[in-house]
Amino acid sequence: MKKNIIISTQLIEIGGVEKSLLGLLDSIDYERYNVDVFIFNHDGALKSLINKNARLLPELPQYAALFRPMRALVTSGNWRTAAVKIMATIKSKWKSLFYPPEKGKTSNLYHTYLIDYASRFLPAVSDKTYDVCMSFLHPNFVERRRIKAASYWAWIHTDYSNLVIDPVAENKMWAPFKHIIAVSEECRNAFISVLPRFEQRVGVIENIISYPYIMQELRDRQDPALDAYSAFSGYRILTIGRFSYAKNLEVIPEVVREMLRSGCKDFKWYIIGFGGDEHLVKDLIEQYGLQDHIILLGKKKNPYSYLEQCDVYVQPSRFEGKSVSVREAQLLKRPVIIADYPTAPSQVRHGYDGLIVPLDTAAIAAAVMNLLGDSRLRQQLSDNCDPHRYTNAGEIEKIYRLIHES
């Protein structure tokens, strides 16, 4: 008899967590499992890529409203959700007095309180009772309160040591989960350092990346911006990520400025992504007059032709759980440079299949220039990238074992 599984997440926008979810859904044996997928907000470029063997549950307006702007909630008369957002804002500001933002860390307080409060009045996700409920993105209050299941699991996709959290709320949130899944050993260690009571529940299952899907997407070249990218005869540097504090994309104009000062000019640095901090990068590009050297490409549902053709891929993040974009670059045998964030060694073997450099403008600029000037090293890093090593296809067996132990 087939096991019934539900996987819940909040968004299906372009991002590493969402691509990891798609890879998982593409790997499941649907002859053995019935899989429902619940997404709070269906507005997202990757929704059409969800495996057709999985059943996408209908969007529930009460959940989608959590991602609507306050003005839209008020004008539509959605006072309850507006009130929840106000309560979460007030509590996060108050709790910040006890858990103040620390330099180099991102506050997780508002989003935690928002989902905690909202989950108390949101409707049930489904009338079914599942064998396993998997929460693919924290905060995880909804899954335990609004989905019936025999066993509850939750994923960790970020470096918890770089978050400002409310330990009381976090302990309450994680307590009901039998299995807590980290996407790397470093990610697991960071989580345990913050919430040690859950150590025995935390295991590691790495992101699953669908190599056949990427190869299929490479055949789709109907992006007008790709022509100009392909036609550029200089060096193409590429970064993919959300414009957010964690991804640190605002360092790129500083790095480019340093490279130009050093006489390195025959390159363009392309950024694929979107997010609330985009204005920081745009302002610096304008301030330094870098419009000819930094090209913002916006959202790309299919970034793989850009990845395949880049000379160097750079990930300057402050922290990561395990970057899917870095894995995709390695899978396509691209030379990779990443910043020395805490989980970096889980992504790159320095000097073998990529370079790890200090999170410093001058260090990143020097590493990029050195790699652009050393075709032999670029080829060596590329040759050492074995695509089959990066897909993590065998990780699905770990999930099967845990399901049948539940």
C-alpha cells in the first residue's frame, strides 16, 4: 500500500530552496508514494516545473494573504491578516530589545512571529491524514497545527548560527518534529550550536539536483538577453542569487571597481536575481559609473545557458546553508569562486573544484583577476567537476529509509 506524503513550503519563486524542492519531487518514486504539495502562495516562476506526478493542492487565499502588502490587505478588508502582521511587527520590535540584531546576522523574529500567530486561525490544509508531513521551509508552525500526519519532518536550508532568533519560540516550533533535516553537515552543526536539545533528531540529507532537467533546459535558448551575453567577446563573470543581506551582492560593485583600478577591464559581471536589496547594487553601479561592466539580468527561470557560458561563477555570500547555484555551476563544470562563509567547505574543495577566498573586497577581486588570467587553472577546476557527484541522486534513499522507519 502506498504511503501518503505531504510536502509544504511557502513560496515557489526562483531560489535555491525552491530548486531543491523541485529536485526532490523529480526523484521520488511515485509508484511507491502518493505525494501532495502545499504552497502558501502560488505566485512564482517555478510553479509550472513541479513534477506532474505530485498533486499540487489548491492555493488557499488565507495563506496567500500573508505575502500581500499591508495596503492591499487593508483596502480589501482583510483585517485579520493585517492585524496578525501588526502584532508580529510589534512583537519583533519588542523582542529585539532582548535579542538585539548582531553584526553579520539576519533577524528571523518577524517571520517567526507572523507564521506563529497566523497558524492559529488559518484553515486546515487538507482533510486527509498523511503518513508523513514534510515542512520544507521554516518557520514550521503551520505544518503541525494545520496538517494531520503520523510523523512530522522539517528542513533546515540556512546557517542557523547567522540568525537572530527567539529561543523560546524556536524551541516551541521545532519540538513536534521527529526528524529535522539539514542540507549539509556544517548546516547541521550550526543548528545544533544554537538549539542543542534537538541534536539527536538532526540528520543530513543534501539538496537533490536534477541533472536531466538542467540538460533539458539548456536546449531552451529563447531568451533575447542571451544573444548579447553570448556575443560578448570578453570574460563573462556570473553570480546568481536574491538581493539580500545573506547573498552580499552589494559587494560586487566594490569588487568590480577594484578590478578596474587594477587594470582589468575586458570583462562584464552579470547578476541574475531579484529582491529587496537590489536598489543597493543599482545605486553603487550608478555612483561608480559601472553600467558597462555590471549587467543586471533580473529573474531567470532558466539560468543554465548563462551558467554554461560563463568563464567564472562567483558566490560572495555572507552565509549559506548549501548553495544550489554553486552546485549547478559545478555540475556544468564551471570554475567557481565562493566567499569563506562557514559552510563553504561543504561546497568546494579549495584548489580542486573551486576556490574559497576571504569575504573581503580586495581578496575577491584578486581571486577573480588571477583566475581570469590563468586559463590552465580554470581548465583544471573545470575538469575536476564530476557532474554525477553534484546531483546527490542517492540522497532520496535516505528519505525512503526514514519514511519506513516512521
